[in-house]
Amino acid sequence: MKHTIFSIFCLILLFFAPQFPGALELEVLGGVNSMTFDPNGTTNAAIFPAHLFPIGKISVRGDLTDSMSFKVTAERDNILLNSLSFSLYNRTDNFRFEFGPFIGMGDSLEVPNIGIIGSLEITFPGIAFLSFGGSSTMDSIFDFTSADSRESAEAKVGFWLPNIILSGSADIRSLTRHPDNLEIRDTLTRFFVSADFFIKNIPVTIRLDAGYELYVRDYKGTNETKDELNVWFAGVDLSWQVTKPLRITANLEFPFLPSARSIKSPDFWNMFKATAGIVYTFF
């Protein structure tokens, strides 16, 4: 039952969010992504379907104290598939630390994964910042968890300049699953630079992105094969603070100069990723 688990995640969030004390921030995103292989594919066919997600992410964040906050997120990703996470954040002027558990599973009612997420950000206000983060499942250590595995890691460095923030990032996401006595591992690695433009007293922020990504699908079984897609990409992100509680966001990313190994190189004009959503703060 495709997306059933993700829908349940969303309902749980909407039910429990009002129970937390203090101001709450609700984020809801939807979109379409045709820049990956079929997430549930078991063959090495060069198929790039457009996956539409009316609700691809729903997140609730709230402040527990002046320095401590929580975040609950249900998210759909073409690489990691469906996940539900809960994390606590601790903030100071120069540091932010995040830690918490997550649950991950595919589009059917299969056995889930459990794991942990975490991140550390070091900030020199008005000068620079550096952050590291990641997540990992804990294998099938319990009878109710699967042998699939999900991992992610990210590193980012940025600098403040007049009316602009420049940053560079590297991240990797991977999912290993075992359908029909096979082992299929999807790995997406991205390197990119970003520039956030903002002007005082203007409620619109624009971010421009450009970078390179490598998407690899390994098949291990009777016949071991590997599909590989190399893409340079560019993107634009808009954020508009419509009112004090309401912010609207939109993002568009498109590839150019794609190349492939073991599969036919796709037509880049058929590939893109777009998201849009709202962020609403309940004071």
C-alpha cells in the first residue's frame, strides 16, 4: 500500500503536536522528483519516473526552554524512502547540538529500521559557521527490525558577507534493501555551493545552488551489476515571509550535462526536482 506508512506518520504528528508546550512551527512541503531511478525498482532499467508527493515532508518544531527545542519530522525521500524522526536541539551562541532516534521503512507495510540521527554546528556569529551531521540504522538488532540499512552524512561550511551567505556542502545518502533474494544499494553523493541573498527589511530571500551529484545503484545477487548517473545541476530557492507567522517556500532544481554508465544517458529536459510549501508559527 504505497505511501500508507507516510500518511500514518503525518496523522500522528498532527495529533500530538498541540500537546507540546510553547510556540510551535509547522512545516509542510510537497513536490515532484524525476532525478532518480525508480525507488522501488529491482532491475537496472534506465527509468526516471516523475514521483509526485502531495505531502513530501511534515515537521513540527517547538521551544522547550530558552536553549532547548524539539523537532518531529515525517519525510519522503527517493533515496531513503519514508522516515519518522524525533530530535532534541540544544543551542548556545556558538554551538548547536542535535540528537535523536528515527524509524525508516519503504512504501509497503514491511518491517521497519530504527536508528539515530545527530549533528553539531559551530558558529562564529557574523563571520563563519561549520556543521557536521548524519544518521545511521542499527541493523537488525531486534526481532521487529529489518536487515535493510539507511545512512546519511553531511558537512557544510559557510561565511557571512554583506547581504549574502556563501556556503559549500557535501552530503551522501544510501539505502540497502533486499528484495527477491537480491541486495540493492542506492547511493547519492552531492557536492555543491550556495549563495543566499537577502536585503534588510525585504521579506524575500533567494538562494542559488550549483553542484555535481553521483547516483549509483549496485545489484548483488546472481549477476552483479552497477548503474551510474553523473549530473551537474543548478537550482534556485525562494523564501517569502508573507506575515509574521506565515512563510512560503519554493525550490526548483534541474540537471545539465548528464552522463551514465551501464545505462542509456537520460534526456536532461525530462529530469527535474521541484518543491513548494509553507512554514507557519503558532505563537
